[in-house]
Amino acid sequence: MPYILKKYDVIAGESVEDFLIDVVKLSETLALKLLKNARIVDHKKRRLQKGKVLKSGYIEVLIFEPITKGLIPLFQTEHFALFDKPSGLLVHPTVRSTEYTLLDEIRYQFGDEAKLVHRIDAETSGLVLVSKNGYAGYLLKEMFAKKEFVKKYKALVEHELKEEILIDKKITTSDGLIKLKMQTSDNGKDSTTRIRPIAYDKEKNQTLVEAIPYTGRQHQIRVHLESMSHRIVGDPIYGLNETFVDNFLNNKIEHNERINVTGAPRLMLHAYYLEFTFLKTTYIFCSKQEF
């Protein structure tokens, strides 16, 4: 389990941040971050802040200790790495009890400065970019904010799609019972996705499509496709009865029921292509995975 609560006997007269750096062996950046996020308490469970002089007893430190399951990068340089994430793997912990995420591999292999540059949903498979240091992290995140990346996805959707379409529908949070969901709305944020048909399976009445998001809204591709009556096969949230969705999110749906209702054991959405220019070099990546 990545989050570990550790106890350390204090050294009287030393500031808490110096103690964390000298004794606990944390980096200054991480020590200050833990103090800011209230992850350091004394033996009376009082949250400690920067500058606090330690007197007696012990302190408790909630530390993220990454583990590895052998997931290696698809490609890496001194500044960044690219992972080909499998479906079902969270990119980062949602609660402290989360046992394993992509962030484990990132921190295990590259240290505390390594960070996710962007995120994809747990059930979405495919390419995820990671910065290895603060310098690269700043530049790459700025590039994402300025939309200087080309991202392409493949999705398997319900019904036949014959022609390329540009979906330009604003997206906002859902006003239904499932707060995790998003929806199209005139009151939402600008959102644009281009959808190109690749192949149609007449027997299953499903179309393999390429999806290119020009904006980065939560669940954007899923919401846009569902709004056009082309729900992604295997999607356990969109286009379904809210009772089923609520039960799924609370782990009350059996594997076979999920397949019967959604059409697949996983969300059939895959981040297969990433292109960007970094430090005057253009990189083009394609995932090795298939549905």
C-alpha cells in the first residue's frame, strides 16, 4: 500500500522541516509539501506547520512509498517518459487506501520530482506522458495548457457511423444523481471532438472510430459520442440506467452483468497516438496495445 504512516522520535530544539530533511531524509520540496498538506502530526495528533520547533515525543509522517509491478516505459529521455497504460489501472490514488496506480511506477522509477503531465480515465488504455524533473514538468504542462499536443484515440461505438463528424458541444457537470458524470449543456465549457469512422461491424452494429479531442474536458470523448447516440461499447457510466451506474461505482455489479449491460468487460477507448515538439525535437508515438 503506497501511503504508509511512520513514527519518528523527535530531536528537541530542531524545527520540524529540518527534522524531516535531516532525519527522515525527505527532500526539502517534499517536506514542505507534506507540512502544507497537513500530513505531519505530533504525538497528540496536532498538525504541524513549517517553523514549528519540536520539543518531545514523536511525530507521525504519512509518506507515499511507491511499489512496482514491473510496468516499464514505452520510451524515455532524461526529461520525460511515456507509459502505455493498461485498462483498469488508475493513474493516481483516489483514496489513501488505493493499493497500486501508475503513479507508483512513476515515483518508484524516477523519484519524487516525477509527475503526470496529463491523465486518462482508469478504464481508458494507452499513452500517458510523465515528466522526470521540475523543468520538464513545467514546460510540458504549459504545452498541454496551450494545446500544443496532438492526441488521438480509438473507440468502439454503438451503431453505424458513416461519415466524419465534428462535435462542438459545450460540457458541464451533470445535474443528475451521478455527480461523477458530465453532460452537454449550453451553459458548459467549449468542447470540440472530431470523429472519423474506421470500420463497421454489421453483425454487431458497432463502428471503430478515431477520436481527436481539441479540448480537454473530463470524459469529453465519452460524453460527445453518447450525445450523438454512439455510446462507447463497455462504458459503465454513460447512456445507462442511473441505478446500474450507481451500483457499478459502488462495486455492486458482477463481471458478467457488467458485460451484459455495457457490451464489454472494459471501456473500449484507447489513447493510441501522441505527437509533440519538445526542446526542438518532434516526437510521434503510437501505442503497441490493441483492443
